[in-house]
Amino acid sequence: MTTAHHRLNVQPGYGMRYAVPGRPGCVGMMVGRFRAGVPGRYRMWVNQSDPAATIAVGNDINLRVLPSLVGAGAVLILTAAGALGLVITTWYRRSRPADDR
């Protein structure tokens, strides 16, 4: 049986923080990311002088969260625009003399 070795390019992480499952109060920080294009076993080497450091590998959740964030931002902008429209309309109507209405 032959074993193929694939070198993965590790790119800088987003600095995203996440709750560590099964460890209450423990927060992890993403420091790097890579894309494993071929299913299989991988071997990782980490240069870390902290003996308490732990490495975790998981799926990227940013693409799942992004549509929700964009939608929430759009709702916020539309709500603010609608509120501003109501304020301007109310101010305009109240600023005119009563006989112009």
C-alpha cells in the first residue's frame, strides 16, 4: 500500500474566536486555515512552545453565517431608511401652516 503525501498551504486565519465544545469557558482562536481537496489522512506539524496549546481542525462556518449577516444588515438599513422617511414626512407636514394642508 502506498501513501501519497499532499502538502497543504496554510493561510492566515481570520482571528475568529469560538467556544470549544465540551470545555465550558474555553475559547479558541483561529490562527490558520487550509483546504484539504482530497479526502484522506493528513499529518500536521505545529511549532508551538506553549505546552498547553491545543490544535483543533474543523469546518469553516463563515460561508454558512455570511447570508444571515448580510440579511440582518439589509433589514437594519431598510428599517433605518423607513424611520428616516417617517421623520422627514412628519417634520415636513408639521412645519407647514395649517391653512396649506
